[in-house]
Amino acid sequence: MTSSWTSSGSSPNAAEGQRATIRPRLRLSTGVGADALTEPTCSPTPTGAQVVFRAEQLAVSYGAKRAVEDINIDIHRNEATAFIGPSGCGKTTVLRCLNRMNDSIPTFALDGKLLYHGHDLYGPHVNRVEVRRRIGMVFQKPNPFPKSIFDNVAWAPRNLGMKDDLGGRVERALRAAALWDEVKDRLRASALGLSGGQQQRLCIARAVAIEPDVLLLDEPASALDPIATASIEDLIHRLKDRYTIVIVTHNMQQAMRVADRTAFFSLDEHRVGTLIEYDRTETIFSRPADPRTRDYITGRFG
Amino acid sequence: MPVRLLSARVSSLASFPQLSNRRQLERLNRLDARAGSALRWLALFGGAAVFLALMAIVYQVISGASLALSRYGISFVGRRQWSPAVGRFGALALLYGTLVTSVCSVAVATVLGVAIGLFLSLMAPRRVAAVVGPLVEMLAAIPSVVLGLVGIYLIAPFVLNNIEAPLHSVLGFIPLFGPPGTVGNSDFTASLVLVIMVVPIIAALSRDVFLTVPSELREGAEALGATRLEVIRGAVLSTTHSGVIAACMLGFGRAIGEAIAVTQVIGNITQISHNLFAPGDTLGSLIANQFLTPVSALHTASMFYLALVLLVLELATMLLARYVSRHFGSRR
């Protein structure tokens, strides 16, 4: 079957393949690709929610060194999922696997399976540019481009050929990131003049401007003060109606406040990062099943 | 300051019998003070020498050119004829040759050099970059007279036999690609030799500039579903264009100043021709070619005047490169 985020050349369907070959990038913006999000390939879970990501025995190595192993997890649609755990246990590594941001590391190797809406994310014909267009990411440190506020948000839509009503699209993205009121009078000013919290919300606006399916947030508030953090957390609450959110955080209160489900990562007996426990957030923080989780959340370790 | 530091260190070692010896301590401190003042004088001398050398060169060139300066004044730059036999001198044809060969070579070298810089900084596997990077720098280390020889024996015949006629027949409607010459010595060949000299400068400098782009910016662009080309255009070139322009200016400075290799392949005929395949001359190549055989005092003075024009051109290029990288480079 043809998934719209695999590269065009691999398509077994000739007509489909040809269309994609001619204007592969434009095809995205026409919304044809959006069908994949609602394709019935999403496996229903006992609770009835759709599974966006499914990792099966996922393991990552950098050269000879194994970074994480034994990751089995289902991430559900329109929920916020938090990854918590001590430093160096592979939370960010797993997060970056989800949109293939690790690919540029030469020694990176992935074992096991990582499915996105039922498709193998690391399959032979998957186009990683396409993956990242659907699975957006916001980084720990705000990284706006040295351009104007408007151009920061409009950059990716322009690349993808979403040129109709660009101003409206930028406004919607900035509103979605709760930044519009603060910047609407200075859209042409440099993004580097914004405060750290504003820059981070601009990065979120930049990511949602191309209407991704998933937003990955890698400790998005760790460089921000409490007020800016609170506004980012509010924002996550509102964004999860439209997007599936995965957030890495060091801050357990933050996980409690924003996440529907929480995954606790830690080092296993071989000093390799792994997933210890994954459940609804209330359960993780009130009745954790694993003693290691209990030790971590009560502050006895980590 | 260094004196105090060392004595503090020494006295903290006072429990060691050898160093607690007072005379030895004093000797050390004395030595240290002497070394400090020697270094200060050396640095002062170095700084003064740079200034004095520049002043001396400018003075020598101006005084050498005084005869031509008083004869022609600034109009020398606009005079077209250069005929030592009849005693008429002007810089225009040489200025033209210099600018044509430099602009052509820098235009080609910018494309090549920036591409090499992008490859080395962003695309090549680390091991490939570790081999190719030094090779590019070695290209810059080839003596220009050697390149000139390669130009005479390899590039000029090749251009004559394989490039001039096809280019003329395809692009002949552009005046630059006029009728082929007969020997292969031309502005075109000189530009090609200059390309070989300028490419490593632009490649090495632009690579260093590209390496300064924070990886977060590149990752930010990649995470937005940008292709490699879009990442390079949007996150790399847009933040480094001033550095790339400065690199091109420095390459341009190298191209206008080159004398020997150009003399070897340009044909040494002082004329203004729109045809790149016609022989020409540049400021540097004419001086290199005629300076040892002047026919009159005015001839020598006029060549000094050419040197002055070249000097001003070089200084202006360098100052412009500094201005561009300083005033547009820090703006992020």
C-alpha cells in the first residue's frame, strides 16, 4: 500500500508514483497527504484511542555503545505523553527517533520496530523530510532563525508551497502559540529581539504553521522562567486538541500538569537506558507499579 | 602580572629545600622580569615594523611614480594608450584587463568555492572532509609561477583547441565570446589560471564560516521538514552571506594582485578588447613583464604609477571585505 509519506519512487502504484514524482512537495500542501492521518491503519486500543506511534523492542546504539533498549510503547492520538527520568537515560534519544532527527549522527543505529500510524518509520523507502514535515519538533533551547518574526513562521510553509493566504496562516500559527497579541504590531522585527519565552512560543508557532500531525517537545521550558513555563504549559493543554504531543521533561510537576500519560525511563542493570513504566499520569504518580518509578517520583533517586 | 604569579607559585613551594634558597628565588624573579620586558619590546617592534613597512612601501611607490604623477595627474587612470616607444602611458587598458580577468575568475570561483565549502562543512563524511580539506588548502600553496607553467603547457593549448571555437559558436552572440585566437594566450586563459588560485581561498574561508552556523539552527530547519537545499538556503547561507561575500572579496584581492602566472598566459598585449579570447594585459602582468627593460624614465615612473593604482585597488578591496564582515557579520 502507498503511504503518502514514503518517497515517491517506492510507490507500487504507477500513477500515484508518477504524480508524486512530478511535484512531490506540492502534493503535501494540497491536503492529499492528510488522508494518511485518518487512514484506518491506526490500530484501535482497548480504550478506543488511536495509536500514533508504536515502538516494539526499540533499541538505539551509537557505534558499539547501546544507548537505549527494550522500548515498547504506544503513543495515543490527541494526548500529551510525557517522558520523564534521570539524565542520560535516553528520553531525548527516543524522542528524536520519532522524527528521525538522529539520522544525521553517523554512528546511529536503530533496532526493533517503530511504527507511525502502522507504517514502519525506518522502512527502506521512507523519506525523512516527509516524516519531519508531519512530525514537528521544538528544541530545548529556543532556536528562531535570524529573520523577522513573520519570516520565521512563514519559512516552512513557503518551502512547502503553502503560499495561499500566508498572512492568515502565520496569524493562525501565532495565535495557536499564544503569541499573536504580543507580536502582531512588530511582525517585521527580528525574532532575536524576543524574550526567551516568546522565542520558544515562536518556535512552537513555526512548527504548527505547517499543520503537523505530531509535536515533539524536547524539554521546551527548561531554559525559561516560571512565568514563561506556565504559558508554555497552558499552550500544550490547548494544542493537544489538535495535535498529538510528546514532551520530554525533567520536571515531574510539569509532567503531572500537562501529560495524559507518562513514561518513566531509567538505566537498566546494564547501564543502558530503557522504559521502566508507562501508564496514565495519575497512576504513575499515585500508584506506580515499579519500585524504581516510586523511588524516582518520591525523590529518593535521580 | 606574570612576575607576581610565578613568585607566588615559587613561594608556595617554599617547603622544598632547593627552592627555599633565597638566591635562587631572586634569580628566577629577575629572569622572569627580563623575559617579560623582552617580550614587550619584541611585540612593540613587530607592531611598529608593520606600520613602517606599509608607510615605506607607499612612499617608495609614490616617489617612484612622481614623474608620471606630475606629467599626467589623475588623468593617467583614464588614458587608454600604453606605448613605451612613443612615450605615451595610461592605465585604462590595464585596469580593464585586471578587472575583467578578476571578475570572471571570482565569478566562477565563487560558485566552485562555496560548493566546496558547503561540501566540506555540511555534507562530506568526517573522514572525507579530513582528507579533502587539507588538499584544498594545498592547492592554495602551489607557487603561482608553477601554475603559470601549467597554464602555458596545459591550459592555454587546451583552451585554444577545445574551448574557444565551441564557446564562440554557441555563445558567440555575447561579445565576450568573440572569434577564437591563434595561440591560446588570452584573458580567458588567464581567468582560468586565476580560478585555480582563488578557489581554495573562497573554499577554505567559506567552509570556516559555514562551520560557525549553530547546529541548533540547522536542526530547527530540518525539524520543519526542510530539504537539504532548503536548510542550506534558509539556515546556512542566510546567516553567513556576509562572510561569504568577504571571502569572495579576499579572493578578488588575490586575483587582481597576481602578476607572474597571469603574465605567463595572458599574451601581454596592451589593448581593450571585449573578446575574452583576445590577448590582454593587467596591471600586475605588465609590471612583471616590462619593469626590467624600461625604455625611458617616464616608462619606469608610469609603471610605478600602475603599482600605485594596484595598491589602492587592493587596499580598497581589503577594507571593503573587512567592512562587510564586520558590519553585516555580527548581525544575527
